[in-house]
Amino acid sequence: MRRLLVLGVMAVLALAGCGGGEVREISAANLPSTKDSTFVYLHHLDIVTDWDPASSYSNEVVAMENIYDSLTTYNPRTRRAAPRLAERWQTSSDGKLWTFTLRSGVVFHTGRPLDAAAVKASIERTKRMGAGAAYIWDPVQQITVKDPLTVEFRLKYAVPLDLVASADYAAYIYDTRAAGSGDLKKWFQAGRDAGSGPYTVASWKKGREKELVLRAFDRYWGGWEGPHYRNVEFRVVPDPDRAYRLLLRGEASYVQRLNQALYQKARITAGVRTLQVPSFQNMLVLFNTASGPLTDVRLRKAVQKAVDYDGLITALKGAAASASGLVPEGLLGYMPNLTQKQDLTGAAALLNEAGYGPGGRPLRLTLTYAQGDDEEELLVRRLRSALAELNVQLDTKAMQWNDQWNQGKSADQAKRQDIFVMYWYPDYADAYSWFLNVFHSVEPVSFNLTYLKNRDVDAKIDRLPSLATNDRAAAESAYADLQRDLIAEEAVVAVPWVLTYQRAYLGNVQGYTDNPAYPNVVFVHELIPGG
């Protein structure tokens, strides 16, 4: 699953220090020449876990977004969907009928035309498989081919389908006929693609450092006029020190994320550019509302107040920003006045009211978090210390994600943790993802690791897509109400920070920007080599 590897990346990054020998600064002599058209992307874990664009839900997004196209793309400047495969679209007044007009002349890497019938077949297969983020198409009742370049979507309920169609997972349009009469999923898993993007798979060597190489697709609809990178190489380099040395030697173009010490070095190194940008990814501290001591809302509120929000931001030294509610800035629903503060006096009062805390009965809680993640470890260590002063013993356990998640989903409530720590980012640029996946009641448990079952909250969540489509002001109000419900009233979550992405790349790479709707993706075709 996607969150497995998000956490895994953080863990690997945190484990590595900043030792190693000195490396000379980049100079004109060791920069790749303008004729060198290979962009080398250094990642910290295996790139590909699932080649099927219908079910892909993990690290391979960094490659998939360069191989496949979706109908639309998210523009972080306008905060709206922008054209991609669809040149334009329109919707009915009730938001339940959407018509997309496609670009003409687009072909898949297989050579077949990308037309309305191909769009219909692609999305219907993704819906039918129901894997990964396929839920984004749940509102779609019927897809109709009006003509070769026009496709109509009839919805069961209104959603902002133009934004949904820009999702970083499950929105890919692909050639469902690529395998002929064979098994398409098996065909994909051999390391093949059937996209229409600027690059196609040249080689894939699972388990190797140079895991994946993409080459230019000459018939790409976006064209190849002017300077472009003709090849993209994805290399797996778990050690940040080594990744940094490769960058300094000009053997890498881009490092996804460095630890703090190396990032500060990169900022003052000649020939290296750095970029620090806000993300849509936040840290969640989820409280068990179904079993154990935290069924008492007073105790949940006490733990919320024990978190050292400001101290954590200071200690993270630019790698995170203060969270204000559940929705990061830049998304519909962001509220600037929901920042939480540590309040140990208030926490003690709530504990005492429940019969615990200083002078009362001792309280014992369990917490699980990602093994090897220094940032989560910092959070846990500070929370454990603060609670100890309040006569609360916090038993913490660092775990591999699969183990942590399986424990959280256990049918035996006695095996579940009291507090679950994890990162989250949306599947498309809308806060609906947090509320639907993390806080809506569901059986069996998936990511709803607070185990909240609240019909009123569920009803408010269910209304969000329609409101976002038809009445943004009402949607803003609904998001505000939900955040107050979940944080202040129900107290099912604490949100210590929003992650800040810190990138380092060669000085001769021009045109790079970071789009928070596509975490860790570099849209290589948009870059200009040399300079």
C-alpha cells in the first residue's frame, strides 16, 4: 500500500547520518554537458511495486506520472484542474453530468489511438478491479462515448470530476487491449506499459540500483521540439550520504530528500540548487475511540494537550510547518485558526477529572509508530516525557508498517493500540481523502484507525463532494465543522505538523517546480537540460 512506502522512505532517510568523506564541489568540469539528455533521479526505496496502472498505489507514482496521462492535471497556482488529455470539459448545473473533449491525434505507446472508447474502457477496468485508489471513480454511474473525441460521465451524485480525474493514482488512461487476448495484469507486471505520456519503459531490473530506465516516446502529443531530457534513470540509493556524493559528482540530477545536515550543506554548495516547499502531507496522531482508556474523550483531549507542537516545529528545523487543523494550506477546507498548542495544565485538569493524572490513579497507554523514523521518534519521545510528568505511562513500539497496520486493523480489539501515528496525503488535491479514508466509519477497518463510528460525522463527510462541486462556500463551512468536530469535540486526532519537502538537484537543471498534488514526482519532460 501507498502509506507503507511513504513511511518506509521516511524511516530510511532518518536512519542514515551525514558522515563520509569530503566531496569536491560541482564545477563546470564535472557537470553533465547540455548534450547529456539523461535525467537521473535518486530514490531511497525500490521504485516499482505494481506496474498495473489500475491498482498502482505506491512509490512507482514517480515513474507512472511520466509514463501515463490522466484526463486532467492539478495546477497548484490556480488550485484548479488543468487540461492534459482532455482539452476542455463542461458540467451540468447539478454537477452530475460531465463531458470531456479529448485532444486529437494522441496515441498510446502500443501505437493504438487514445480516443473516447479507450478512456471508457480504461476507467471501467479500473473501477471493476476496485484496487488502490479506484474508489475515486465510485460516483460514476455510466460512461458514454458520444463521438471519438467526446466522452460523457453520468454520476450518481455530484463530485468535482475534473479534479478527481487529476488524481495521482487510479486516474491513468491506458490501452486495455495492450495484451491482446492475454492477461493484461500479468502483461503489465512483466515491466511493460501502455501509457500515452512522454516516456516509455526501456528497462526494468527489480532489485538493482539502476532499477528503471525510461526513454522518450517519439510520438508523444506534447512534442519534443527544443531541449528535453530524452531518458530518465531511476536509481535506488538508500544512503543519503552516498546520494549526496553522487549529486556533487554530477552523476545524479536530483535527490528526492536529504537529512537536515546534508540539506544545509547543499544550500551553500556551488552548482547545487535546493528547493524547500510546503506539501499536502501531514502527521496524524490517531486516538482509539472504540476500546481501551481513550474511549473517554477527556483522556483523548488530555493527550492532545500534551503534544509539544511548537517545540517539535523548532526541533525539525524547517522540515515541517505547524499544522492548522487537518487540511494543509492550499486545499479547500484549510482553516488558519486551528493551530494546536501544548497545555500541560489543561491536560492535568482533564486527567484529574477522569480520576487519573497527578495525585490520581496512574494511566497506561500504548502507541505504535514507524520503525526507524527519526521525526516520529522525536514526536514519541517528547510525548512520552510530557505524559510522564502527568502520571501517564506511554508504552511505545516502533514497527514496520505492515506489522503496525495489521495490528491496528486487528479484529481483536484487545490487540489494538491506544495511539496510532502515521502520515497521510490525499489521492487528489482535495481534503475529502482525509475525511473519507481516515475518519468515516467502515468495516472492516482499513485506515479508519480511530475506529470512530459517528453517523453525524459520516453524513457530513458524505456531503463533501457535492458541496465542493456546487457550493464552495458551503463546502468550506462543512470542512470547518468537521475539523472542529474531530479535533475539538470528538478529539480523535492530534495534528503536530505538515511536512515540508526539501529537494536538491543539479544547477544545470532548469524549469523544475514541485507540485504538492503529486508527491515526489518530477515531470521530466517539462525540464530543460543544460545551462
